[in-house]
Amino acid sequence: MRELTYVAPKKLEWRERPDPSVWSRFDAVVRPVAATTCDVDKAIILEHSPVPAPFAIGHECVAEVVELGDGVTHPSPATSSSCRGTSAVGAATSAAPASTRIDR
């Protein structure tokens, strides 16, 4: 998958990363369909990062559910959902990391 990475003030790069997987029974793997920035992303890009670079940026998306841990009961795979939490937003062929939370 590709991950949008903050590498320095006002500098972002697409980086290749291994495909995510479900690590715990409450994880979900999603494939972003549409994404946007939030106020925190804008502040980080403009030199107000709370942590040193590099790190994945982007967490506002609508995504297709690809895989669920056995403790997740909703939504089901192949449905769309909005996402929040830590994630990397990649191209249409990538997926956000398992740490992405699914809004119900």
C-alpha cells in the first residue's frame, strides 16, 4: 500500500508500506474511497507538528471495509464506513492501517 508521510515542514511523500492486517479481535482493515484533510493535518504541514517526522498523516476518510477482527460485529466486510483515528490514507488500491476505527 502507499502511505502519505509527513517528512518535514511543508513536505509530504507517498511511501510504500506493507499491507495492513488485523492484529487484534477489535481491529478493522479498510480501503479508503475518498479522503480529506482536517485542521490538525494543516497545522502539522505548516510546521506545528507535535512529534518529530517522519510519520503517516491523514485520517479523515470514507472507506470500504476489507477485513474485520472476530470481535467486530458491525459493519460487515464490503460495506462503506467513515473512519476516524490514526491512519494512513493511500491510493484506491491501498488500505488504512488496522488501528483505524470504524464509526458505527
